[in-house]
Amino acid sequence: MTGRRDRTRASVLSHWLGGALLVMSAGAVAAEQSREDAWWTGPMLAPSAATLPQGHVLVEPYLFDVMTDGRFDMHGARRASAHEHDIGSLSYILYGLTDRLSVGLIPRFGFNEPAGAPNSSSVGVGDLSLQAGYGLTRFEDGRLMPAISLVIDETLPTGRYQRLARVSDGFGAGAYTTGLSIYSQDYLWMPNGRILRVRLDLTYARSASVGLQDVSVYGTSSGFRGRAYPGDSFTADAAGEYSLTRNWVLALDVVYQHNDNTRVRGSLPSAGAAGVSDFQADTGSGYSLALAPAVEYNWNSRVGLLVGVRMFVAGRNATASVTPAVALNMVH
């Protein structure tokens, strides 16, 4: 069964790449495409380096289903596991405070369907991220400088993560997490005159420690008292969007993420004379490599729809999942 799923993923990706290469190698157009003729939603995962003009608002809700069916072990080998679904949504809500400074928030919601355990009791609220992005440079036609922005986000532990009646009711990490990012975006004109918009986003995130009691998203059980120390993470996302026509765009993200070891330390009730016993657990460091092909349809320069899928193709100490997603990008 695992081999069949892997072949299906390879087939989806090969057909997508084959179609993209066929289109991009088509005969030259009469004239070079202008940027005004290209409409975009953005790729599935890499946010834009371009800040919003003052007074403008971007709203982009996502709906997705994380379908987990395996895990990459400490040696990088993929091991099959029971099939799970984590259905969720997140929304980018950004506002142009000035022409160079955009601020906003990212609310999250979810519903979990784990294997061999009860589903979530209801749709739950996840962690909330606050974000501010400052445009260091802007892309201008005829210049070699790409658009570059510095982004800071703070994730607040608004989702449940401990004292859970069932593990599937955990929707947050319980930690205040600070992320620092550099986003970049550039435009390349292909031999046939069409535009390839490219992005490179780099993010480093650090989390505070988390006090834990009883059943939690960190794998602790009833009676546990202690703390979790989430590891730092680094993410690099290289993305490209090919303007097939004014309305249709092909997109692809290639995402590498490295996570440091997460430690859990505390105590559990014991039947011995001491009354409690020490507990400790370590996830070990790990990494993952994911591909996310997508198709965009843009009704105009302000409203567009994206349909894509994220697939983990390699990793170590990381889950293996496929995540179909749909997003609606709206700018006003």
C-alpha cells in the first residue's frame, strides 16, 4: 500500500512538472509579457516580500486536510503508519499601515481524526500569530534589485495543549514563539516572453518553554507535571510561479525545514515510596523536504483561487503526509 501511495505522489508530481516544462518550452510569443498583464495569488506556501500599499487589505483564507500515513525515522527511511486526518484552516489578514509596513494576524482552526483514538470533540481554536513586515527594497522594472522585506511574527498560545480529555482536542503548542524572516521576490522573463515570479523566504523561529500538566500534545499522560522545551526551527522556502496566461498560473514551492530537539522533563505519579518518578523524553533533531505544486486562477488582479498539494518527499525524525489545500486570495 505504501508503494502504491508513493507511486501516486510521483505520478502527480511528474505530470505537473511535465506540463509545466511543455508550456514553458512552447514557441515564443510576439512580445515580452508586461507585469501588468500577469495576475497572481502567490504560491501555496511562500508569502510575498512585497508589502501592501497604505490603506489596502489582504485576506487569504486556506482550507486543508493533513493526511498522515507514515514517518521518516532517525535514518531517513520512510515507515508506514495508520492513516490520520487533521482538517484545518488558517487565514492571512494583513493591512498596509504605510507603503513599507504591513501588519496583520493569522488565526487558525482545526479538527483532528487520529488513528485508533477518538476524534476531536469539536472544531478547536489553534494558536494565533501576529505579524509585521517592513519592506527594505522594492522591485522596479529595469533594475536588478529584488523586493526584500524583514518580517517578525509572534505566535500566541491560544490553542488548547494540556489537561486534555482526549489528545485530539490539542490544537496548539502552548509556547510563545518568535519568528524572524527575510522574504525576497523577483521577476524573470523566460525565453518565450512569459514571466516567472520567484520567491526565497528564510525563517528562524525560537519558542519559550511550556509548563505542562496531565495529557498534552507533547505526549505526556495523566498525572504528569513538568515542562517542555521546544527546539528552534529553520525554514527555507524557494518558490516559483509561471504566468501561463493572464488568468492561469502554475506554482511550485520547495521547502526545507530543520527542527532542533524538543525536550520534555517532569514527573509522574509512582506506586513506590517516593510517590513520584522522574520522566524525560526527547524527540531528537530532524528535518523535512516538501514539494507543493499548485494551480492558480485569477479572475482579476485582486481576486484569485489557488488549489495545491504539499507532499513530504524526504526527512528524518519527521512525519510523512500529503496535504491538499485550497485558498482564496483577496486584496482590497
